[in-house]
Amino acid sequence: MGIAHLEGQTLGGRYQVQSLIGQGGMASVYKGTDTNLKRAVAIKVIHPHLSNNPEFFRRFEEEATAVAHLRHPNIVQVYDFSHDGDLYYMVMEYVVGETLQMRLKRLNGARRRMSIGEVVGYTADICDAAEYAHQRGMIHRDIKPANIMLDVNGKAILMDFGIARMVGGAQHTATGAVLGTAMYMSPEAIRGLQTDGRA
């Protein structure tokens, strides 16, 4: 099954792929339906050229396993991790809303700003989520507007633990690449130093 024609397909005999939500260098995310439980889900499908990379696959599998054990209202819930032929995918909670990145872009286009109340509320939500993950030994490593969903109830939800690491784990890939988005990384992370939840 090719990743270019997933719409209308059913993965694992259970997850019906409906439409593309977004895509990045590592994976594509689709809106779908869990036909067993009759609920909307988000399906994150690894790009085929990466699923053949043992290091990347290991990190993706670790993300699914670790995040599936996190239960917090401000962290997107992971439901399943499996594969259909050579396509590996993660099934997650589908959040109705928009990313913080989309909200900021929309406000900027209208020459408007987010209210102080919204900023404080969203910041508190993400801090709560990060603290919860840190207490369970996980560091997100890529908190940025594109990885924060704002739901229709005014709640901020942290998603995409794709480069998370367990506390005490490696800061770099096996090739020496630093993980994260430079614009949002701490100075310590950019310099390749060991970081903890504060950075």
C-alpha cells in the first residue's frame, strides 16, 4: 500500500483513512475513523524511506509506547501503534481545533493579538503537560507553536513527542545530529550539551 494513496484505505483492518491533515519530514498525519470504536482519530504514518531506518523506527516505536502511558488532559492521547505491510503508523486522539502556529498566523494576518488571558491560559496548560511528562521521565524536546493544538473549548494540548527522550537518554542521534527546532531550542540544546526538563 503506497502512502500517496491512503485516503479511502483501511489500515490494519480497522482504521479508515479519510483526509490528509498535515505532513512533515518524518511523517504524514491523516484524519481517520476507528471503525471498531466508531470515533474520529488522527493517524500518523511514517514516510516509507524512514521506516527502513532502524534508528528512526526505534525512536518512533519508543514515542508510541512512552506517550501511550501518559494520561493528561493537555497531552494528546496515543491509542495504538502498528503496521500494515511496510507502512508503520500511530493512532492518536483527534483534536478539533487548530495549532497555535495557525492561530498566530491568522491573528497576524488580521493585525490582531491574542488576549493576555488566552496567553496565560495556554501557557499554564503546556507547563502542566510538560511537568507531568517530566515527572514520568519524559522530555518533549520540541515544544513549539506547530506542536500545540488549541481545541474548541479553549484548551492547549501538547502533541508530537516524536523526538522526546527519556530523562538520562541521548541528546543526539547516532549520526551526531542535534534533535529539535532551532528557533525554539534552548542555548544548551543548540550547543549539544546535556539538557533536562528546564531546557
